[in-house]
Amino acid sequence: MTDSYRFFENKKCMYYPCHKGAKELNCLFCYCPLYHMENCPGNPQYIEKAGKKIKACTNCTFPHKPENYDTVIKLLSLDYSGA
């Protein structure tokens, strides 16, 4: 894919690739905008640290897959519209 409003791949980033094995890595959502959602469509794991449950998304590539752009935008619009 080419860089656009729907896709951006920053191969010069010092953390690239942040997820090993991904063929195309959309860096547009570098920090997952779905992190705050308890039931996000990705595959997060939960770890316990200092007695707190923490969402660990290290193995989740859902927001980085170009084909998931529309789903991420839809979930954000529903989440912030209160629907």
C-alpha cells in the first residue's frame, strides 16, 4: 500500500517493526486507539503487575492491519458518540 489518510508505514521508526511477522504494518494507529475498550476486536492478553490487571497488546496487530481501518474508525465513532 502507499501512504495515505488510511495507511502510513514508518520504516524509519526506531521501533519498526513493533510487531514481528506483519507483512504490511499500518503505523497510523501507532498507539492503539482501542486500548481503553474492554472488549476490543483485537486479541489482547491481560497480565497482573503489582496487583493490577493490565491490558497487554504486544501480540495484537488488529489496528495495524490495513484492512481493519474502517472497523477502527467505526468503533471510535460509536464509542465517542455514546451510541
